[in-house]
Amino acid sequence: MWDWRLGKRLASGKGGKSALLSVAMDGDGKTIVAVGVKQVLFFDVDGRALKSKPGIIGTMGKKQTFLSATYVHKDAFVGCASGEIYKFSNRRVVKVIQAHGINEPVNSLRFCHESGGVISGGRDGLVIVFDRSLKQVGGAIDMAEDLDGDGEADNGSVNVAITSAQLSNR
């Protein structure tokens, strides 16, 4: 864990063997979720050490490629290659929903400060907002549509703006 403002390492630990594709930290900075190919790891921040424990998928889901992650309060939300979102509470999957088309990966997940829910972006070109219980809020935004009224498909330009705005708020 690196503090880029101070330019120093705050904590470190050993991860899994495969590449990590996304990392998210809970709101109080005490737990990190890291996801990748067939792995979900939770790291507890203990002073200068990061202690890892695997996520428990159980019978609700399956090991697969996990592409994206975010936190909503103490719950971790993980986007899957299957198009599903897994909700983890205390390292254990407690809910699974088919958020995007089957085998249409959930490429991006972000916490929405305004609604307290999750925004997902999938390979199917849809941006969908969910509340923290993973109930869809409103309709999906189709990135292939003409959203700005110029007569041409926007092809993801709004998705980039949403991601940039979310990142700049931190």
C-alpha cells in the first residue's frame, strides 16, 4: 500500500500467484479486496503488514475471472467475466445477480457517493446503476445510443466521463 502524496510505503503483504485486475479499499481504510483470474483476496491492514485471506464463494457462485471491485461501506462488490456481480460481506458471497448479459463481463464497478449504490459498466455496452442491495435503479444507459443528440453513436464517451468524474472526486 503506497501513499502517493508522501511518496512512501505504508504497508505490504504477499498476494496470489495470478495477476490482479482490480483493487478496492473500504471506506475506513482497514480492508482491501483484490481480484483477478480465479481469485478474490481480502487484505486486512495491520500496521505495516497486509494479511491476506481468500474470499469465500461457496455454492452461490463459481471461481472465474473477476475483473472489477468496489466497496459500499463494509460490503465488497465484485464484477465477473460471466456478467454477474457478487456481493461479499465478511469475505463471504451473500448475493449474486446477473447484472449484464450472460458472458458479457462486468468491466467496471464504482461506488456512487450520491446514491450510496454501485454503477456497473459491462462489455455489452450498458451502464447500470444498482442500490446497495443490488436492485437496479432506473433504466440502463446504452453506450451505443446517441446520448448527446449529435446524430451519432457515442461509443463509450459518456462511460469515460463517468469514470473520470468518479476518480476526480477522491
